[in-house]
Amino acid sequence: QVQLVESGGGLVQAGGSLRLSCAASGRTDYAMGWFRQAPGKEREFVATISGSGRNAYYGDSVKGRFTISRDNAKNTVYLQMNSLKPEDTAVYYCAADLFVPRPSRGTDYDYWGQGTQVTVSS
């Protein structure tokens, strides 16, 4: 069983930055992903990183602005979000699983955090 706890959300002005953290219990070799869901919208893939940290993939809407990273010594994954836009406003969720054949698909992850709210004002 893996427990995930997100932190770092908040209110920021457009153009600003936030860094989200996801602390995981248990194994350190899980692939980790970030997803987000805005009110009335479907869950959206944001980014994912392999267990080793060598491979990372991003959703088209955040490429060039967001960076995912991990510190396996701390069992923590980070999402650095720069140049934030009002359309980035959502609840951001951390997800994990040992084997993720399709990293952008939320259904491939068994473990999820409780989410952290990110609000970007214009």
C-alpha cells in the first residue's frame, strides 16, 4: 500500500510560480504522475516521471512551463509550475504505481493523493 500526500497549492497571480510536493510512503521506485481536474472538466494529465527519474513526460498544455522531478532519498516528487495561467486553476492530484504502461492515463495508476488546490488569478 502506498500513501501519497500533496502540498504546496495555493493562490497565485497569473505569471507567477508554485511548487507542489507529493510525499510517498513505502517504495521509492514507483512511477509518479500529476493530474489535475477543474470544476466541470475531465481529469487532465499534467506530467509523469519514471521511478529512476530518468524519463519525464508532459501534457501539451504545460510543456515548457512545468517541470516534474523527484528526490528518491526523500521519497518525494515535485511539480515546479512557472508562468501560471488562470486556466491552470484546478485541484492537482499526485498518483503512483509500479508499472504504468500508459503514463498519461489516470486509470493506469492505483494510488492517489487527496489533492491540493491551485488557483491562478488574472
